[in-house]
Amino acid sequence: MVVVGHFDQPHGYGVHRPHGSASWLFTWTTAGRGRLWQGGANTSAGAGALVVLAPGVPHGYGVESGAGHWRFWWAHCQARPSWAAWLRPYDAGHGMYLIASVPAGVHGRVGAAFRRMHTDARWTGTEALPDGAPPDGQVAVAHGSAARELALCALEEIVLLTTARPPAPRPGLDARVRRAQELIDADPGAPHTVRSLAEGVALSPSRFAHLFSSQLGRSPMRALREARLRHAARLLESTDLPVERVATASGFVSPFHFNRAFRERYGAPPGAYRATHGGAAG
């Protein structure tokens, strides 16, 4: 079951669960400030903070002392197993996960995903989707399997949006080289070339190739090959796509070349790698 709601609570509001909850709790603050604790961990949550509480641990939450109110989205559900890796870097101990520095640029999309989650949870499966602007205090419960899966997909988007972080840039790395690496990582399956990447950072192909290689210690095409192999590995781990489609989606024109390159990189052919590392699909 998935339960989701949007509250704007005044000073004095508080919830205390001495035995914790049987489900995961996700809270997203949009205004005011809340205080949450779980086991021996506690935090103050302002606008743009996602706090996640795992089940089975005593917890409580309420309006922060001195704050006039706390406006927040909340959702109870059973978290998908794949979310564990995304939340792990934000582990605050005792089953609390704190994502406090969500970029302001994604706040609107997170809010939209919560609104969509609330709408999807109320869908009967046969009628038109309900109004997507619920009043404060209205709680939606996803009873049907379709409504539940749609709501969980919206919550998965929220978890991804809030936990995704680009790696810290290497000190002294040229901004154009960093941008080129970002272009590669964002879409490794695209038909990138030295020329197209150079055009993307306003350099000549020769200047770009020299600068990239001197700063990162590998050529642009070597970096692209590594990114494509990483992408292929993630697809093998998390989908049931045929190996040939994984190769194509990862930018490899020749399945034979893909199999050989993958074996060299991961020590096993794609099919054997999936048998060992797969399991997220289905």
C-alpha cells in the first residue's frame, strides 16, 4: 500500500511513534521547518530537504521549535530495493537518511512529482485521473495495483532527483574538459565523435583531443568507450533487454565488438555478467 498526503501544520503539531512504523516514511519540506528524529538521530528540515525514515525504529516528527508552521509532503510505502544504493550516501544513522542540499533547480520538479503521486494514488484504473491539485490535509491511499505502481514510479523519480549528484570536479580541471565528460556521461549511447564533442565545447578537434588527454590521462574516445561499457553493465544489471539491444543502446554498432570489449573490461561476457549481477528486473 502507498499512502501520500500534503500537510501545512501549525506550531505545536507533533507525532510520536515509540515502535516506529511498518513502512518507510518520506517527507519533503516546502515551507516552514520541521524536526524529525529516529532512534538516536535527529535533524531539522527546511524547504528543499528530503528526510527518509526506515521502518522498525522509534521515531517522531513535528514543527520545529520557534517555527510558525511546517508545510510538507509525506508518503508511507515499502521502498523498492533499488533505492537503497541511492539513499546510502545520505545515511545519518539509525535508519534515517537526510538529503538536505537538494539543488533549487529541481525543487519544482520534485513538487510536481509529489502532486502526480497524489493524483496517481487516487486513480481507480477505469475513470479519468483525479484533479492534480489536492487541498491540504487530503490523504490519498493507493489500493489498486496500477495506482500503487504509478505512485511508486513518481516516488522513485523523487528519490532519483534528490539523490543524484555529479561527482566533485577535479581541482584544476579545465571547464571545457569537464563539460565534454558530462556530455559523454549524460548519453554514452549517442554517436559522439571527437569533432562533435569539440564542437560542444567550442574547441577545434585537435586542441580538444590534446587538452582532454593531457588533463584526464586518456583520449576522448577511450573515455567514451569506458562510459559505454559502464552504461551497458547497468542495463545488464537492471533490465532484461537482450544483449544485442544492450549493445545498441550503449552505442556499440557491432555485437561482436561489444562482447569482446565487455569481456576485457569486466572479465566475463555480457550474458554471464547478467547471471551474476542481475536481479533488479522483473
